[in-house]
Amino acid sequence: MQEDARKSPAVTLATKVARLSETLAAECHDTVFRQVHFTRPKSSGELVQLQEADIQILRETEVLVCENTFVRLFPSFVKYVPKLKWMHYNVAGIDSIFKAWEGECPPHFIITRSPGFSGIEMADYVIGHVIARERKFKEMARCQEDCIWNTEFCNFRRVSELTIGILGVGDIGSQIAKQCKNHGMTVWGLVKHEHLIRERTSHVDVYKFSAELEQLLAECDYICNVLPSTSSTRGLLSGKMLSACAKKKSVFINIGRGDIIDEESIVSAIRNGWISAAILDVLPVEPLPATSQLWKMPEVTITPHMATCFHVPFICQRFKDNYQKFVRGEEMNHVVSWQSEY
């Protein structure tokens, strides 16, 4: 047992997720997890401060477990991790990684991500907002505040009568498609490449490719973006792109990445009547400044990037599965591709 422990790689946690270290230690009995403490600089010109003890831990680290806060600082830490072989990222979206390394050489170590845990939660978010909007829950709440008995809310569309277009039918998009299909919705999905029959999900009725985006926008009552932030998706819906939604006055839901559309384009799409509403969990600038006109627009619903949250048991399982492969020298799952940007 001592010999196995001696050969175990040095694993370090740079995370602020509650109970993660304790849960990982319980799952991986023969592995010692060490924690480093860090503080994000208040300005871009301020240097990251590390205690000497944390620097020594990083110098011996072969495996690093972290998430967004640490990744954004990471290029300044590279000099401290000469032995690093693998960095495990506790979330699915990896645009923070590419932004952090912008202008830098690709890292010398493997990076893996943790897709899958957020799909169900994000699907619940989408369905919840669809139902709330169609059944006019927000309007009913206002009537209750004003002590008004209003029976006019019986005029609504059934969810099963609606069509939703999902931009990005990967792990998360497929879960959203499944939930929507379970509610009887017609589901369109936008994909970058032609999906082989065996890769398609039965929950998507119509597949469209990126070049057919405007056709999808024109035929759907709801448009839900779950695309990652890449060079091909940034600004994809900006400008007049959402004018294609004018036929059905679609509702735009964004739970992917905020940089798919700029704020002015959202405001313009609403004011021009191209879309009837926007439900935004992600925005071009976060936190959204108090001066943003989106706050005051009645057609807009804003949530503070909380369509999903960390699910510790799932994160631990993702790490454990890859950790066992790493120790055995096998190919790991969910390896980040520097060329594909995901």
C-alpha cells in the first residue's frame, strides 16, 4: 500500500467548490489531494500573490484540478508548474481557457473538461421558462400584487404546439431536446457538421447545418442557444441576424455564451419586433452593468449565470474516471482540442 501511494501522482486542487476536496479524498483512497490558495488580482496589472508553501506545492504538481477562477489566472502560474502533465477542468464550457491563453503558446500539458452534469439542470431551466412564459406566470404574479382577479390568462398556447430551435446539439443540447420532446414540442437542432445516423438523437426532429441558421430562426417559436464561445460562434447572432425570427416573433433564450450576440443587437431585435422576448442567463459582459438598458426592458428576463451550478458528486466521478485512465497511461475522455476550440 505504501509503494502504491508513493507512485501516485501529485494531485493539487485550486478550487473554491465546497466539499470537493473531501469528496475526492473519499473516492480516491490512495491519493493525497493538496490545496493551494489564491486571490484574483483586482486589476490586470496586479501580480498574483502566492505563499511560498503554495508555490512549493505547485512545483511538485503533476495533476491539477480547477475551474474558471483559477484558469483565468493560469498563464501567470505556468512558471510554477514545470511537472504538470494534466489539468482537469471542473466545468464543460472551456472558453475561459482559450481566453486565458490568448496570444500564448498552447500549454505543454493535457487539459480535460467535465461535460454532462449541467445538461439536466439547463434543460429544466429552459422548460421552466417556456412554461412560465406561455402560462403567463409573471403577469399573474403582478395581478396578485395588485389584488386583481384576472381570468383572461386562459388564452395560452400549449407547450406541445410549440417548436424550439436548439443552437448546438451536444451533451447539453441533447438533454434540452429530450426534455422538450417529452413535453411534446417539435425540436429543430443546429449542428456544425453533418451528424452520422448513429450520432443523432431521436429527440431532434429536424437537423440544420450552420449555413441554414436563418431557416431555423424563421421556423421556431423559441430559439435556445447553447453553443460554446469559439471564433466561429462569437457574434453569430449580432447585427440583423435575428430579423429572421420576425415571422414567428420568437423568444430568444441564451444559456450558452453571452458573446454570441452583443447587447445592442438584443435591444434592436426586441424594438424592431423581430423577437418577442429574451431570456438571458449569459450576457456579453458579466456582471451586467447597472447602466444596461436590458434591466429595464419588460420583454427581458435576466438571471445571473445560474442555469446550472456545480454538482460535486458528478464532478468527482468525472475526475475519478479520467484519473484511473491517467494512472494506467490510457487515453482520457473529454480532452480539449486546441484546434477545434472545444
